[in-house]
Amino acid sequence: MNPKLLIVDDDEEIRTQMKWALVNDYEILVAENRVRSVEIFQAEHPAVVLLDLGLPPQPANPEEGLAALSDLLTLDRLAKIIIITGQGEKDVALRAIGAGAYDFLCKPVDAEELKFLLKRCFHVAQLEREYREMQQLLQGDSFEGMLGTSRPMQAVFEAIRKVAASNAPVLILGESGTGKEMTARAIHQRSSCKDGPFVAINCSAIPETLLESELFGHEKGSFTGAHAQRKGRIETADGGTLFLDEIGEIPLPLQVKLLRFLQEQCIQRVGGRQDIPIETRVVAATNADLKKGMAAGTFREDLFYRLSVVQIMMPPLRERENDICMLAQSFLQRFAAQIKKTGLTFDKTAVRALSSHSWPGNVRELENCVRRAVIMAEGKRLTVQDLELTSVTGNMGTLKDAREAVEREMIGRALRKYSGRITNAATELGISRPTLYELMEKLGISRE
């Protein structure tokens, strides 16, 4: 179905000429005055409007046309309205631009210039509406800060809802970068202990000699350098949630002490003899195969079953195909806002590359990839080159894909060099202006 275009002009002959010139590309709607234009706009919701400012009852005065502009933008602030004006009325056209019009053309209107401007208008309108829909989607599908509409992630969200109501220990399994800590935080936020502390410790990041003291605390003088009594992470998490990341890295002697805590809900600090009761929810996570660890004798079976009353398996990003672009868009918005870059979008090659990449580093890799692209990108449209996904760009598929990627890069570079001036860019590329316009349209490149 062709997109809808509303033409507002009191001259029937002009309306007919424009309709015949554009009918192959658009569904044409026509109105002869302000009241009728508002009625049609409310009923049909066209994304783009061609508006002549000289409307009845005073066609020689632009005020009725400016009033129509105001009415239409009040109904839809994202509408793209192109003003048609006389050669000697550019000051009025600029006044209309200040009031929210997208662009203006002077009479007599050049058909080719009008067609190119309309294509660009509809393209921009589509991008803006997709952005608004994405914003609504992101707001609607956020689950405790986590995003995902795919079936695997919906299963994770459902498991979080169920397990959060209990106080049972949870074991979160999954590859590195899949969001295990975010899942642990979501469990905490939905649990009865959400007002208590959330204490996280990465068991693989602390030397084995210090891990016991870090977890259980120590008494003054219990070892060299213990100049004062110190609470451990378990004690700090009293009344809240304790998150033990990379639980498979805990050494066997410490596993025994951790098992005692899970069984008896009390601890003794290093060098201490007093039992300290602790009420805390324990959530553990690992990317290791704990069953292999049990078979090899490096992980206690009784500890495994204590920790894994409930298991949640985090899906790798490659199994969340429907979520990749949504996550990338969310990261793009966040990082662009941080460094005050506005209007950034992914071009078609970038979207295809994002969807095709295997993402061995999962969500963390995607986040870092988009962040780097936002920082390094020169234009408004992020390309596959900005993403630096070499594993994808080296195998993009067909010769047509490769040729389009090269054309897109060269055209974008020429447009940036000459600040969007078509004539200069076409000369630089050794092609005619019409050819450049055709290529820009085919490749989805805007002049900005």
C-alpha cells in the first residue's frame, strides 16, 4: 500500500496536476481549504502534507495557510508539512519553518525536486515513528531493567516472578555476559527483602587466601594485618540478598564453611568462636559446568543441591534473535544521550550485521560494540564499519551486498565532506546529480 500524501490547495487545476504527477508513488488525498484539510487529516492520518499558504477565504493572505499548519501540527507533531509558496514570499515560508513546517518549495514547483523532497520526507517520518514505537516498546517490555520479548527471556522473567516470592536459594546458569547479575538483582527487587542490601561478590576475582575473610569477616588479630574486627560480605547482606558470582571458583575448604552457613543460617568470623545468626537470601551464579566439577571432585555435591533449589538458565544472545536489535537500539539511545549525540540510527547494513553476528560475548559484547560505535561514528547513521564486526563484514554474502556497502561508504563520505551539497558530492564521485539522487534513495541515505 502506498503511503498517504495530503495536498492542500485551493486551485483545482494545481491539485489535479500534482495528483497525476504523484499518484504512482502515493495515495493522494486532496483538500481545498483549512477546514477540509483538518477533517481529512484526522480521518486518514497522512505522514506528509503539501500545503499552499494561500487558502480561502483570503487566498492572497498567508494567515489561513499558517493557521492550517498550526492545526495539523497540533493533531500530529510528527507530521511533515511542506509549504508551497511564491517566489517573492520566502520570508513567509521561513516564518512557516519557524512554526514547525519541515521544508518549503517555491512556485513553479520542479517535479523532480518535489519527488526527491517527498521521498526524503516520508523516510524521515518513518524513522521518527519507528523511534517512537521503539521507545514505547522499550518502556513496555522492561522487566526490572531487563529487556526481552523473545520466548527464552520471557521464560526467565516468569521464573523470576515465581522464585522471588519464596526465600529459596537460586542458582543462575549461563554464559559470560548473559545478564546473570541483573537477574539476581531482579529477584532481589521482587522479593520480600527488597528494602535490605544487595551484596555481590565475584568469587573468581578475589585471591583464595583472602576469600574466606572477604566472605565471613575476621576478628582483630586473627592473622597478620588484621588490625581491626571486620564484617564479611555475608554479614553485610543480613536482611537482604547475597549474590555469589562465579560460585564454581570457591576452593573446597571454603565450600564446607559455606555449606554450614546455608544449613544453619549462622557464621563465625575468621579467628572467632561466636556464632552470628544471618538472615539473607542466597543467589549464586556460574558459567561453569558444576556437574563436571562434581565428577572431577572440585565442587561438592551437597553444596550444589543446597544452592540449586531453583535453577534459572540464562539464554545466550544468539538464541534471542528477536531481542538483538531492540537491545542495540536501547544501548544506542543511552550512549548517544550520554555524549549528547542526537539523531543517531543504524543503517540497513548495520541492522543486518547485528542480527547475523554470533555474539560470543553475549549482551556485554553487544553493549560494548554499540558504545564504541556511538563514540567513533562520524555521521548520523551507524554503519557496519562503525560496529567493527569483522566476523560479519568478512562474510556479508553476495557481491551485491559488498557493492552496496562500498557505495554507501563513499557516498556518505562525500556528503559529509561537502556538508550535504549534492552538486559537490556528485562531482567528487564522478557521477551526475540524478544518479546520486537515485543511489541515495536506493541505499536509504539522507542528505544530512
